Amino acid sequence: MNRAGAAALFALLAFAANSVLCRMALRQTHIDPASFTSIRLVAGAVTLWILVQASSKHRAPGGSWQSAFALLAYAIAFSFAYVELTTGTGALLLFGAVQIVMIAAGFFAGERIDRTLVLGWLLAVAGLILLLLPGITAPPALEALFMLIAGVAWGVYSLRGRRSRDALADTAGNFVRSVPGVLLISALFWVHRGADLEGIALAALSGSLASGLGYAAWYTAMPSLGAIVAANAQLSVPVIAALAGVVLFDEPITARLAVSSALVLGGTALAVRRKLGT
């Protein structure tokens, strides 16, 4: 496996870990979503800043305000969505929205589209629609909307990562720039604040390892991946997260989630198989 492939694999596992850590913190500890997000982004910023300063290149943090805003929008919506969503459902909504954004961007950027890619995309979209249809097992509407917003923001953030020439420095700069905004959000929700040691530890772990290092790895992989392949690869995350939710939280695998996951993963396999084989 080459460097880009190894970085992508690590990033995808980190993405699943973020869903697990956020779900665990917000449902099993006393931390509120705004505080979780603040600790997560601050921990990520500190970790990445230290790594940048300790590197042999002695470069300054990079990134941009546009990417930092996308990161901030994603992180806030992500945390508030997991107040009610199960691990697997949240991850499926998140990366389903990511796929739609990134495939659309790849299409308009002129990436080659064939019937296999189109079929894979249609299967994945069908799985996402099935999950959102009204019914007893449908996810809560407001939290589902939050997660779709998080997916759009993450799609934008990932697309901007294709321009990165220094993944670690750019990710560090994006995290550092996001800190004032997330602290403002915490101030606005100050009356609802709450945190215990376990919740703080989970948020810090999410920020430093699953977010900071995971996103740096994703920025490393993105220049070698097309938008369409990158979008489809991320759709492996919901299944990893769903299985973790079953093992760790005894979350049920409903028929709706199972069929939706099968459609999404089937679409992923079709779209990625040919590209990875080249």
C-alpha cells in the first residue's frame, strides 16, 4: 500500500472513531454538545500546532479561513446531531451528504464519469433516501438535518484539501482558525454547559487523534484521489461506525438501516473498484 492509500485508510478509521467518541460522550457522560465541540477543536489545534512546531521543516501553520469555516460548521452540526442519532445512522447521513457534494463537484470539474460510477452513485443516493423516509424507524428530523448540514460542510472541507501541499501545516492552520468561532458558540450556549472528566477526555481524544491526525492524513491522501473516488471511499465509514455502535452501545440494526447500508456500500464498491485497480 502506498503512502496515500495508508493515509486514506487511517483517515477513514479516524472518521468512524469520531462518530463513536461523540456518541459515547453525548449519551453516556454529562458533557453538552457545544462544550464537546470546543474541547474537540481546541485539542486538535494544540496537538497539530505542537506537531508542526516539532517538525524538521520549521514551517508555520497554513490553511485558510474558508476551510476553517467549513471545519467549524461541520463540527458544530455534527455534535448537535449526535444528541439523538445512533452511531451508524449519523455516520450514514453524514457521508451520504458528503458523497453527493463531492461527486457533484467532480462531475462539474470534468472528472470522467461512466455507467459504473453513475450506477454506484444512484445506489448510494437511494440508500440515503430510504433512510430518511418517514416511518417508525426514521431518524429524528432536526438531528438528521444537522447531520446533513455537517455532511455538506465536510464535503466542502475535503474538496478544499485537494489543493493542500502541506497536509499537516494546513490542517493545523484550519483548526487554529476555527477556535475563536467555536468558543463563541460555547459562550452562546453557556447556560446549557455541562462537562465531567470522562466527557472532557473523550472530546480531547476526538480532537487530538481522531480529528487532528485523522484530518491531516485525509489532506495527505486527497491530492492523489479524485473527488468522486474520495467521496465513495468515505461511505465505508458508516458501516464501521454502525458495527461499533452495536458492539459498544447495544444499538439495534434495523431493517431500514441494514438495507440503506447495503445500498450505500454496494454503490461504493461499484464506484471505487475500477479506480483502485488502476
